[in-house]
Amino acid sequence: MRLLHPEWLLLIPLFAAAGWYWRGLRLEKPLRVVCLLLVTLLLCQIQVRRHGDGLDLWVLVDRSDSAKDLLMPKLEEWEAILERSKKAADRLHFVDFADEAVTRGAQLRAGSTDFAGNTRATRINSAAGHALAQMRHERASRLLVLTDGYSTEPLDGLTERLGSQGVPLDYRLAAQPAKNDWRIAAFVLPRRVQLREAFLAEVVVLADQDGKVPLELFRNGASIGKRDVEVVNGVGRLRFTDRLSGAGAFRYQATLLPTDDSLVGNNTAAQWVEVQGGPRVILATAYEKDPLADVLRSQGFDVQVVTALNELQVGSLTGAKVVVLNNVPAYRMDSEFVRALDFFVHHQGGGLAMIGGKYSFASGGWFGSPVEPLLPVSMEMKQEHRKLAVALAIVMDRSGSMAMTVPGTSLQKMDLANEGAARGIELLGDNDFVSVFAVDSEAHEIAPLMAVGQNRGTLQNVVRRVESTGGGIYVYQGLVAAWKQLQQAQVGQRHVILFADAADAEEPGEYKRLLEEMQKEKATVSVIGLGTEKDPDADFLKDVAKRGNGRIFFNANPNELPALFAQETVAVARSAFVEEPVAIKGTPGWMEMAAGAMEWMPQADGYNLSYLRPGATQAAVTSDEYTAPLVAFWQRGAGRVAAVSCPLGGDFSQKTRAWKNYGSFCQSLGRWLMGEQVPPGVGLRAGMDGSRLKADLFFDETWNDRVAQHAPELVLAEGAGGVAHPVSWERLAPGHFRATLEIEGEHYVRGAVKIGDAAFPFGPINSVVNPEWSFDRSRLTELRAVSQRSGGAERVDLSDVWNAPRPPAWRDVQRWLLIALVAMLVFEAWQTRTGWNPLRKKEAV
């Protein structure tokens, strides 16, 4: 206990002496003496010690990419030293952090490598706040940071928070290697260029030694050349020129390739370059000479025809206003491009149309894809409309690689593959048949061929329990076992789904002869490859799918396996392309898309069977038993989506192309998808300042009323399929808003500003050099300053942290004394009024 004003103690004996002689105050009453004593203690501002002898040490362990190789070899030893040297009353808490902080559970051992969070950033400030929020106020606490010292966020406000809680911050640095480090310090390109305009780019390389280092340049993932960079006095520069003949945004990347480098994480830099131009239509088509392209161009649309579907990437959407998918399958499209379409429509105000054909809608594997929820029609054929049964054999890889944990989850790759197989079984009909095999070095029968019907639940439970047992996957053995089962099925369609790791699919065997035999029996094989087309066994898996007359899916994200199984199952068992001519009937819904009435074609040669979603509008329907929507559309967020179920080109389009209103229909469809023209007077400028995004919105007085009614909304999404989230604005001046945001890691972001119905898109945009590997010296200086101001220090000897003086921590008791004083005054007043005194002796009767 301590007194902040000890001189007030001199008043206590004075009050006591006065109490004996000053009868006017009647201080002989004990309660009044207590009240005066409480007043005296209040004036003294007494404080009591808050903490005991024990110390809570919160250890923040840096799990980021830049610190991983430096810390992990030492971490187990460091944590053991801290555990051994603490005293009986001390407590030790560990918080693992990178982009996010997680308090380590007691079940994890010291030096544990288990950390499922994003490791592309180092957020010391956030991790310290996480620990401070969990500290117990009745115990003394300290922070100890084990790190390389380079944070990707500033430590603003941390000193004040540490001081307010009386918590010192210590640190222990894992030293960076002193030599053999080559790194890209800057990659300078223009953010925007004109079409076919030549531009200059520069790469700045820093090193702790002189010499030549090879550097490779990439555009959209494809190499455009290798060059040597001459480093003199620790600095090297490489300049190159390029020009872009296509619209969109293009990702340039520079990668150093030194033979000996202590830190490889800082050898890459990337930036997007946007080609400026007017709004255009991307026509992704299955036809070399798509008649839709000529019609749209004749109506004044700027049309970009794409037949090499895998060339479409996220940057292709930059500057585009409409995307048309004309009879193209999902499995031939870049998965990031497909995922990016949701943000393009919902927030960037883009238009999307899917046109029918044998490789479109469910037949093209679009069921379960990110595009499916956007469409105004549902693609899965209803059970009562199915006419043919299917026998499906699922061959699943359960090799050693399937036991790996999926980043960000507690699930193994095998768990997600199992869920995919269960999802496929769920989508089969009661009259369909299924067989399941798990394959490593041989094929293991999980479920023999049986009708789904009443066995559906049992089959799903069985496949969800498949475990990885090690070894490789012998594809040929799995295909042989599956074919033996399917040969027993007397149904109209027999199909195999082969799931395999694209980097570990071994033992092709006599697969060519086997697939030729299956083809003669009209059985088909599709492949789901976990990985990318660049993996070692990808070409083999492609050949299996090609010879099996099936589809091939590559995806490196195991979380998407259930959706891929669903897409393939629906494409085989629950999709329908009606090949018979069908009469067409128009509906009043057309007037919502176009200004005038439409004289519809009498018949279509064929169409994809689908069903209108609630809330969507149909402009034309079939006159057969299904009354299926032939033309349907609706608004999705800021964008518009249409579905035309009959082909507009290629097979089954003769009657449609001969229709006299073919051109006017395509024109009306295109103009509706384009949306309303945005009035002039508003502009958006977005760019990067290091790792900080800065977006400026400018508008003139003609937009004042619109902005007053609909405040500008800025939304951002990280990567192709990131969740859109709002960002707050700052009003700098009339007609000028600004938003800034720190962009973590090397991922790109896309954004859009919405004012009412108008949308202004931008991106992709990214930090040129990954902040995680930039090693900004100011961050290390900032950490040392925060530690010193809080009363901490650098702990070279970790055991010494327990000998640090316990931080002084006192708690005021004035509030409790004041409460006691008020209570005593009330009680004394009541006693005086009633005359009650428990100590007074009873008078004898």
C-alpha cells in the first residue's frame, strides 16, 4: 500500500484531539470519527498493489514467411529455455502470429509447426493487441516478441496501449543472414498504357556482392525472356520495352535466378499493366467463325473473340463490359477467370450471357461452378424428366499425398475428395448405379456396383470414411477395376470419374488398350486432377481423359473438389440437350429487355433443358412438355445476366440463324447486357503507394444530387474469388472522396465504386514487391523504440526475462472509500434521527 499525499496524515491526530474537546460536533460518536477518518483517507489518495509475485509472459512467435526459416530451427530450444527458467508462480503463454494471431493451445508442443493462418504478412501490432486483450489485470504481465523484426504494418498506438496497461515489451531477433542475398528492390512499370503503345520497364536489383545474376521476365505467366543483370557496388538495373496489342490488364513478373541465395522470398516482383480502351464484349466461343461476333460488330459493339479459352484470365475482365459464354465448357476455362465473374457482375456492373449448345449449361460442367448462382435458370435436370439410367464408377486417389492437411483448415485432402464423391452420389438418381474404388498401389473396393436408391445414405457414409494409407496411385489398376464393374451394368450410359494427384499419378500400364476397349463399348472416362497442367503427370491425365472421350479438370485448391465432383456428375447424369426441333412461344417478359415487340422464330433446332429461377424473367419458352425457358434474364447486384438456351451458332442453330430477327435479337440482348450509359462528370483514379491502395473519386456539380441521394460505396475483393467487403471513404473536398487501405502480401485486389445504379470498376492492382520480404529498416527501428519506451529490452539471454523487474502496478481505492463514506453518512444520519444505539444498556424496569 502507498500514499500519494502522506502530508495529509498529520491531520489524523488533530482530528482525534479535536474530537475529545469539541462537543459541538459530538465526535464522541464512533460513526462520526469513522466518517472523518474516511475523508482523511480520501484526501491521501491511497493506492494498493495490484499484482502478486508471479509474472505472466506472453510470447509472440512470428510464423510469417520471412521469419520461418530463421526462427523454426531455434524455436524449440528458445521455448524450452523459457519453460525451464520460469519460477513457480510464473505463467507462460504462446501466441503464434503472421497475418492473424492465434493463442496456442496447451496440446501443442514447444516449437510446434502447426499454424494454419495466412503467412504472407507480419502483423506485430495486431498480435500484441490480441495478447493485451487476454491479460488478467490482477497479474503482472510482459510481452516477448520472437521475430525477424520486420513488420508489414506500422506499430502506431502500440506504445500508448502498452503504457496504459503497464506492460513492457521485450524482443528477441532472429538475425538475417549477412551475405549471399540477392533481391528485387523495385519493379517500375506504367499502370496504364494505350493499345500498341511502347513502354519502358525497369527492374532494380540489390545485393551484398557484385556480379551477374540471371533474371527471367514473364507476361501473364508466360516467359518473355531471360537476361543477366550486372550488379555494381551492390546495385543493378535492367530495362526492357514491350507493347500490348490486346485489351485488358496484363500481369508482368520479374524473377531472379541466383545460383546461391540465402533468402529466396525476395526474388520476385510483379505488377499489372492496364491497356486503356472503351467498353468491349468478350465473346468466349467454341466456333472459329462465330456468327454472333459479326452481328454484334455490325451493331457497333467492340467484340473480342476468344477461342483459346485458357488464355482468358482475371485481367481480361479489365475494361470489359459484357462476357458471353457461347457453348463453351467450364473445364476448359481458367478457374480464376470463372471465379472472378461473380465480382465482375455483382459489384463491377458487368453483363454475362450463357448461350446454349452441347457444351454449355450442365452439359458443359457449369453446374456447381461459381457461374451457376448468377444464371436466371437452374441447370440440374429434374428426376422426373430423366429417361436414361447411368452406371458411374468413382476411382479415388488415396496415396500418401492425400494425407496432407489443407492450409487454413483441419481437413486432409482425402477428406475433401471423400466429400466430393459423396456429393456425386447425392446427385445420382434412384435408378442409377454406382461403384467406388480407393487406389494406392492397387485398387481397393469401397462399394461394389449397386443401385443408388435405398443405398444412397450408406454409400455416402462409406466413402466419407476412406483414409489415405501412403504410397502412390496406380491409375491403370483403378481403371481396370472400374471397367470390370461397369461391364456388369445393363444401362444406357457408363462412365468413370478418375480422381488423381497431378503430381503423383503413376503406373500407366496398358491404359491405351483399355481405354480403346471402353470406347468401343461407349463407356467414357473423365479426370479430376488435383494440381495444375504444369505438374509432372498432368499430360498423362490429359491423355486418359482424351482417349476416354471425357472431360479433364485441373484445380490446385482441394476445397473445390466437392464442386468439381458435382459438376461432373450432373454433366453425366442430370444434364440434357434436347436434339429435336421445338416450337417457340414468346412472353410479355421480352418488353422488359427491349422497347418493341418481337416476332419469334417458329422453331429451334434444339436447346439445353433448364428451369426458371424465382425472381427471373423469361422472354420466350418452349412449347413442348417441359415449357422450358428459352430466353431468361435478371439483374444481379449492379450487373445483368441472361441465359439463351438454344444455340446461336454451330450445330443445332440452322433455324435460329435463318430467323429474320436474328440480328435484332442479338442487338437487343447486347444492349441490355451493356446496361445504362453513365453520364459524364465523374472519374475514379486508383493506384498503389508501396503496399497501400489509394482510390480517389472525383465528380462535378452535375453529380451532386445523385451523390446526395446515393452515397458512393467502395467495395474490394482479394484475388479472383475473394469475398467483397466495403471500405470507408474520407471526404477531402467538395467533389473529392479518398479511400486508403493497406494491402497485405502479394495478392491482387479488384474493386468498384457504386453510386446508385452506376458502377466504376478498377483492378486488378497489387503491391509490386511483397511487403513480407521488403525488410523496411524503419520497422525494426520502430520496434526497438516501442520496446524502450514501454520499459522492455532486447533479450539475448531469454532466461533473463524472468529476472526483469515486475512492472509497478497500483490500484486506486478512492471509489471504494467514497462508497463507504456515503454509506456511513447515511447510517449516521439515520442513527441520529432514530436515536438507535445497540451499545446503550437497557434501563432496569
